[in-house]
Amino acid sequence: MTEGSTVTLEKINHYLDVTRRAREKATPLVKAGSPEDAHLSVMLRMADDYASDAAHFARNGDLVRAFGAINYAHAWIDAGVKIGWLDGHGDDVLFTLP
């Protein structure tokens, strides 16, 4: 096996932290009450739910599912930045900027 090809609890915790920081940093750019705002709320709820699932899986030793879930969580946030509904504040480490 090559280095980095193993899912470890340390790796899961790292990505949980990265996703937490991304969730805290990204701020809405859409008008409150707009259709986009409603869609963004769904996207962020999905991110939060997947992050919660990832933490649950990690606590229970299911590291593969935890790794998958945390990547989904971060992808929802990153998608919000990419389509312009969230401001990533120029952070090209936490986000794939437009």
C-alpha cells in the first residue's frame, strides 16, 4: 500500500476539521427569502447532516463510510461557493473558487 491510501481516524478527524472551518467561513451571498436562499438552506442542511453522519460513523469505527460522508459534506459547501451562493472569501485551500 502507498502512503495516503489508508483511511485512518486521524485522516477523518482532519477532514472533519477542514469541513467545519469551511462551513464557518462560507457566508451567504443570496438574498434572504429568495428561491436561491431556500435552495442554499437545503444545501447547507445536507452538508451539516453529512458531517454529522461522518462523525457518527467515525465514532463507531466505520472509517470508510465516515470518509465518504465527510467528502459529501464538504462538496455541498464547495458547490455553494462554486455557483456563487456562498462567499468563500478568497480561500483557495478550503474551497474550489470560481
